[in-house]
Amino acid sequence: MLRNIFLSTTAIILVVAVVFPAFEPMIAHAATVNDSVTVTQAVTPGISITAPSDITMTAITTSQNSAVGNATWTVTTNNQAGYKLELNASATPALAQVSPAESFADYTEGTPGTPETWSVTNAYEFGFSGYGTDISSVTWGTDTDCINTADVPSATLKWRGFTGTTKIQVATKATETSTSGVASTMCVATQQQTLFAPSGSYTATITATATTL
């Protein structure tokens, strides 16, 4: 009996002596290694602008002395620094006939280049204003409509004349827009006062330019 126990114990010791060294390195010498990656995502700045319909003004006559029209551009950009929107005419004066060479004078401000409440005296003139989220109400007035009454320029917007191809900033934003963009409305107006505008067809080409900052 004791001999059998001795043999069994000896066998167990031998198995442990053979098997344990095989697993011991895994238990006593386990190691961990790490690696990492960097993810880079570029976002390219872009800008777009919508194309509104052309403007047809109410006809000026011997009894109709003023007219008002409008066009709205929506600017969309993801540029982090924002954008600016500028307007310019293609010629000086902006509103003119091809032949004969008649034209409405560009609206004349009391302080050149400074928008003001609409006022035309002893002349026939063409001017513009604007309103929208990104258009300064301090510079361009507080109305959200181009008219005071039908075909009469708003009395709370501020107006000025175009200066030919020189760009005039009307809107700006210092961050990206929403995905639906931001709308800015240009108002244009004509008026004859004391003097009749000569009959004929007058046209002006106005360009809106949206630029990332």
C-alpha cells in the first residue's frame, strides 16, 4: 500500500516537473504591446449663390412717378471665416438706354457713398438698398420690405447709388452658414421728381458676388 502511494506521488511530481515549466513562461513573462493611428479629415471650403429671376419694374409714366423691384440671393458656405456679398453695376450710370443715350442718374446721397433715406429732388434717379439676416440694419435701414406702399420706396430702408463696376458690400457673416444658406434681398427703385424721364426702355445689369473670407 505504502509502495503504491509512493509510486503515485512520484508520478504526480514528475508530471508537474515536466508540464509546469512549459506553462511557466506564459504565466511569469506575459507582455503587452500597443499601436495607434491618426485619422485626418480635410474639409474643403466652398461657396454657392442662387440665381434669382430678372426684375421688371412698373412703367414710369406722366402720372406714375416711381417704381420698386427686388431680387434675392441665397449664399451657402462652409467656410469657417464666413463670406461677404457685394453688388456692382456693369456701367455708369447703371440704368440706361442703349440708343439714344438717355439714363437715370445713379442715386445721389447727401454724403457720397453713405446710404440714406430715399429722397429725389428735381431729377430722375435709380438707387438700391437691401435687407436680410447678414445685412447691417445700421447701414441699410430696418425695413424687411422694399416698399412703403406699392411702387413707393421704403421710408425706413437706406438707399444709395451704384458706382459702376466698383463692388459695394451689402452683406457679411463671420462664420459658415447653415446648409440652407442665408438670403439677402436687393431692393432697386426709380423716381422722377419735377423732371420727366424721357420715354424708352432702360436696363441695368447688376452682379452679385459672394466671396469667402
